[in-house]
Amino acid sequence: MNCPTIDELSKFTDDLLTEKETLQVQVHVESCSSCQAVVEAFLEEQRFVKDTLQTPGLPDDFADSVLSQLEPYPQQKMRRKSPWKKVAISAAGVVLAVGLSAALSPSFAELIGGFFSSEQADDGLRLAMEEGLAERVDLAVEDQGITLKVEDVLADSSRVTLSYQILKNGKPKYAYFEEANHANRVLVFDQKGNELDGLMNSWQNAGDYGVYEFSLRGYEDIDQLTIQFDVTELQGVKGNWQLDVPVDLSEKRQLTHTWPLEDASFDTDGVAVKLQKMQMAPSSTELFYEISFTEEERMRIEKGGEEFKKRFGAERVESLMRTFDPEIAYHLEDEDGAELYSWNRWDVGVEHVGNTGMLQGTGEDLETIGHRKYVNSFVPQKEQPDMTFVMDGVYKTEPADFSITFNPKDLKDKPFSFEFEGNQLNVVRAKNETDYYFRKSLKPVGRAKTFVVEMEGKRDKEAGELGRWLLEDGEGNVYSSGPSGSVANEEVDYELTFPALKDVPEELTLHLFSVKRYMPVKEIMKVPLFE
């Protein structure tokens, strides 16, 4: 037989199964080490209840004794659904016992703790759970024999994360549901009933769970939220599943510490950096900052963009100008100089961009080209040391002045070769192609026609990264595309995908619009991030 569910194993230890079911589970457990561990965890819990809560006349120092045992693992509110049979104590006693057992035994909490104690939850969420921020809500709505159930909610001032399941006949199904065309929607409202339509959110598949996460950046004044599931189709079945999940942030905001960063601005290679504030919440450590071009650098970039506008038209090029926005690379170190976190760090030796301890990085365009604000979120430390920001370098994407012209028909016999800033590439294919894909429609198979240019070859470790290209089709039409593909061990293989060409010309011209280069800092720049 397959492994029994946690609920079945709980009933097995509580003698709540039929004789036949008990025999089946017992035979399985005797040969399954994983299930043996679960059963042993339940039995340990029962022994704890007997030894601790059934003792008549608790000693005066009982509370202090229990609290001292809880110090390594902050108390978590966990509940078992199975009724107790062997130990007759009050319902309040049961809740206390399970909470203490889960706190004293993290392995037990992981066995019954849902998504947030699983390996699929990020480290920040698991740390926040250990701090007791995960709440078991068990809200459910059923229609057409299908149940939508929100199990746990974890919230602090940086984000709200909830796990849910789609159940059919009590068994979890694939938890994704489409939100296209507003047939299914997950909405967020503040305490006044206003929809927070600008709230960033993400979804992930986590085995038996679906997980929604909402970033609270920019909503520091909101203390009450309601997450509303408005679902009309699940598992291909039409129905009505509406569920409101209230979230109280008022007390949880008190667990967050925020402080401004004074005198934390500097320039390097034409890029201005302004560190704004640090924020430490139970589930994340966040750095807020802005970057922009210096005035001289912005004018130089815009001048290069104007040249492209004259050649290919302002409307076509204007939409590409934000591709010139710069990025920075940095790391955060402790008092001893040990690296704790990093963002966009470039290792020339292995030609790799690395992020250490990263949860999420988000950016937002501001008014002028090159001006953006960022929030980088990292996994918090249990004991957060004083940290220092260390600037490593900047990534600058600049206008390029390079073009290639070739005959697409000749590529089959002889690829077209070219070299640019350490990139030695061959154009091996350039033709119209038809891709087929599946969709939900009366005609389930769709077609997409595109013009594909494939390039392969090698690049030096310190070579510039080729960015977007413009294609002229010989009839005055201009199209743009960025490369998709891979660069591994200096081997390059990527494609440019354009709209299908009505007539493929004998001569095709590609213009390189941008190139990205990494510029390491010339001198060490450090900024303390502690108060």
C-alpha cells in the first residue's frame, strides 16, 4: 500500500481505526522507516501529555520550567484534528500539549506543520514560523464536490503568504487555477474595502499546496487586509468558490525594525547610488535604494539613443530606451568581513552572477532614463549582526554601433561569422518557422509564425553581453528582439525571435542596439548599515 496520510497515522496511534485498517497500517509501518518516524512522533507527544499535563497538583515553578525548555524553539500554535482517546484531558489541555510538543520537537512540527514547515517554503518563512507567525486558519468552501481550502497564513510587515489546497473526495489535487479573463480572481482589500490593485503578488506550486504571496512594500500604513478568492472554475468544473481570508497586521508590524541610512550616497562609473533604509522583519531583511545616471552619463546615453531614433524611428526606439537602465553589484558583510549576502555579484573567473541569501529583488522605473528604485530582500539571520554594504561594481547597458548583413539562404551551406567585443559568433539559421501550442479553446491547438535567427559560438570571459537587436526586412520595416538561450563554459547558443516576414529578403541586416558590460569599482566603497 501507499504511505498512509498523517491523519491516518494519527488515528492509528490513537486506536481510532477499524481492526482491518489497523492491520493494514501496522504491516506497512513495520516496513516503512518514514512512517515509523511519524508514529514515533505521535507516541512521543502522548508520553509528553501523560507525564506533564496529567500530573495532579503542578509545582509552582511549572510555567518557568516549561518556558525554559521552549527557548531553543519559540512556541508554535499547532493543532491536531484527531480526537484524543487514550488521554482524557480538557480541550484546552490538548491545545497546550500539542503546542508544547511541536515547540520542543521541530521534527514533529515539520511532520504536521503544513507548507510553512516544509522544504518548499523559503528560509525566511520557516524562520518566521519558528517565531510563531504562522496561523492555522482552515477556511474552506465546497461546491460541485470540490473544496477550496486555505490552511495557513503567515504575515509580517514585508509580506503576506498563504497556503491553500484544492481537494476532491478529500484528496489534494493540482492547486493551480487560471486567472485569465478574470474568470478566477484573487483580490486584496484594505480595512476600508478599497482594492489594492497595485499589490505585487506571486504564485508557486508546492506539492499538495498552492501558495500566494503578496508584497506589502508601499503599504506601511495598512493594519487590516482581506484576501478574497473569487473562483468560478476548478479542475475544469464550473462552480462558485468565494472565500475571504482576514489578515491582522497591527501587532505584527511591531516586530519590524526600520531605520534610515544617512549620508549613504556615492558615484561610480557614471552611476549614482543612494542607499535609503534598512528594514528587518521576521521573514526578511531588506535594503531599499535608488540608482540613477549622473547628469553627464545620462546625456551621453540619451545622445546614443537619439542616433537610433533618427535611423529607425522615434516610436520604435523610444520603447527600448529603458533597456539602458544600469544595475549594481554588492555584498553585505558582518563585523569580521565575512560575506552574509550578495546581489548580482560577478565572478570573472567562472563568469557567473551570484546572489547569496537572496529571497527576492524588485525594481521600479522612476521618471528619467536610468533612474530606478530597488528593494532587495534577504533571508534574515536568527541573530542579525551589524552589517556593512560593500560596493562591487556596476552593470552598464549602453548603445552599440555595430551591424551585420547576410544572405539567409546561404546559411545552410556556410554560416555567417562575426566578432564583437570578445564574442565570436556564427549565424546558422534565419527563416520563418511555425510553432504549435495547446490552449483552452474550441480549437485546442494554436499556431504561431515567427522569424527566427539562431547564433552560436564562443565568448571571452570578460566579453560584453550582447543585448537587443533591430532587424530591417528590406521593405522599411524594423523589428526588435532580445536574445534567448544559454551561455555555458564560454559556449554561446541563442535565438532572436521576430514577427514572421512576408518575404524573406536576399540580404538581411541586423543592428546591435545595446551591449551590457560589467565595471568593477576602482576603489573599495563601504557604507555601515547599522544604527
